[in-house]
Amino acid sequence: MTEEKKPTERTPLLEDLHSHITDAYGLNSHVTYTKSLGGDSEVVLDYEPLKLSSFRVLFCQKSSVLQDPVLFLEQVIITLIFIGCACTVFFMFRIEIGSDRHGEGLTVRSWLVKQEKYMRLFAKIMMMLTALLLTFYTSMAVSRWWTIRSGGVGGIKAATVELEMYICQLVTQDEEVLSAIRRYSRASLILVFLWRRKQLGEMKTILADVLTEQECDQLLKWNHVLHETIWAWQASIVSMLYREDKIKSDQLFNFLLERCSKGREAVQLIHTHIAVKIPMQYVHLLGFLVKLHNLVLAAIMGLLFGAAVKDGEIIVCVMLFGRTLILPLLFNAILLINAELSDPFDGSETDFPCRAYEQALDKDSKAFVAANTHLPDWMAQRFAALAA
């Protein structure tokens, strides 16, 4: 009888290699989506960095800047200028346009031969200056975006879970109180999105699973900076517990009020960074410089392209046209990305995932409460002995 062959088992090294290659080159999407606020569209929840670091990136178009129609409209304009300059040189290549200082006839061809190195040098200087200023602009935009995410959204979560944890541990386990802390923090975060999307009029519908109708009506009575001022309710909860003698010390009372203050500061940080943008003069000058660079580059490369076509220099033609495509595309894309980063709450596909964040805030806060009611046996016994 023949022995049955056992299926070959992959070694851990081969498993890691296979997993790594799959992550980098797999056909599954590079981006994961979740429902946006209101559920009428999707926003980016996560993405696979390996796919954007391999040749797979050439086929990753979803939620990238390459889907922005403004980028291609700008490229069409640049290409038309390029073609116009190239055609002008092509048809006027041997036409005499004047005479040099020695009185000799000067054709378009001879003029381009003399001026080519200066034209290329000027284009290079413009490119270096534009790239330098774009670097500073991108650094500021990304820094502000990360501050909003870490200090703003992250600050709201940190203040909420600490408030929930310490009140549950040291003050009360009243579910009405603990639920209110969670709900008001979630509402604060959602209200930031509604403010930026100009949807505060739909507040009752969108917040139906977070706030009661009566709570929404109370918000509308003052209706001013609701995402920040709603933290007054959190301070009122702490004050109420203190007056009910459930907070036993002034030190604990001050500590809990400080958590409320930290949450309000996190919302204010978001509001400040969104409402106060990078100085307009700087952004205007940078945008003006980028467009000027693109126009100059398209004109210079077009002139040289027309001459190269006339002389049959195919490689030079490819290089000139490629430079006209790549550099303006890159600079315009950076401008558009920075504009997108300036407000990650306004409703675009690459915004912060509001529903994912506020639901995670709710689950994390509940987990701290659950941890307090599911203690290890040795700890639960000692607490029981103290209670007895």
C-alpha cells in the first residue's frame, strides 16, 4: 500500500513572507471605508501602507488626490500652453526674427540654441524655490492636522474616559450619570462635524441615538458654539454629585472639574485650528508661485520641444514632455492635499470618520465601567470585606 502524502506545512518564515507579499501586492483594496455622519456616503477608516510603498501604488486610485477633477483641469491648461508654444516654434523654426548685435540674421533656431541654457537655468531656479516653500507649507498643514487629531479628538476621548473611570470608581455607579457623560462627549464630537458641514439644522435627526429630544431642545435655546459649550453639562454633572455629597473631598471635586476643563480645551483646540487657518497672504503667494512656475515651465519646455521635434531628437522630446507632466502635477497635488488637510470635518471622503470615533468613545468608556464591575477574585474579596 502506498503511503498517503501529508500536505506540506509552511514554516513560520514562509508564512511571514507570504503574508508580507500579500499585504504589499494583494488584489484586495488598499483602503477601508466606513459610513460617514448621516450614512449617505463613506469616508476612509484605514489603509494598507505596504500597498502604497510597492508597485501596487500605481493601481491605487481610490481616495487619492488623483481623483480630484481640479488636478486634471490644471494639467489640461498646462498641456495646452505647452502644445501652443511647441507648435509656434515648429512652424517658425527657420524663420528669421531679427538680427544679432553683429548684424547677422537671427532665426528662431539660432535664438533657441543661444538661450536654451538660460531658459533651463531659470526653470530650475523656479522649481527649487517652489519646492522649498511647498515643503514648509506641507509641514505646517500636516502638523496642524495631527494636532487636531491628537490634541483635539484624542483630547476629548482622554477627558471622557478619565471622567467616566474616576466617577465610576470613586463616586457613583449610577448608569444615568455614567451614560450622560458618554452621550454628551459623543454629542460634542458630532457637533463639530455638523458645524463644519453646516448641518446644525439637522441636529435632532442625526443626534437621535445620542441625545434625547428634550436635550436637543435645551441645546437650541442658547445655540452658540454647541460643540464646546455642551461641556458645561459635564461640569454640571460633577457639581451635582458634589452637592449630593457623593464626592467626598474637595481634591477629588477639583480633579474631576479639571477633566471637564481638559475636554472643553480639546474642543476649543479643534475650533481654533479649523477657524483660524494658515495666513492667507502666505497661501496666496505660494499658490501664485506654483501657478507661475507651471506656466513658465510649460512655455519653456514647449519651446524646446518644438525645436527637438524639428531636429528629430525623440529622447529629448520625451524628457521635455515628461517634465511638463510630472512637476506641475506634483506641485498642484501638494497644494490640493494641503487644502484638504486644513479641514478634516467638512464632509469629504478623506475626513475623520465621525461615526467610528464617537462609537469607539462610547465602547471605550463602557469598557472602563465594565472593568470596575469584573474585578479579579482576590480584589473583589477584599472590597467585599471592606464593605462588610
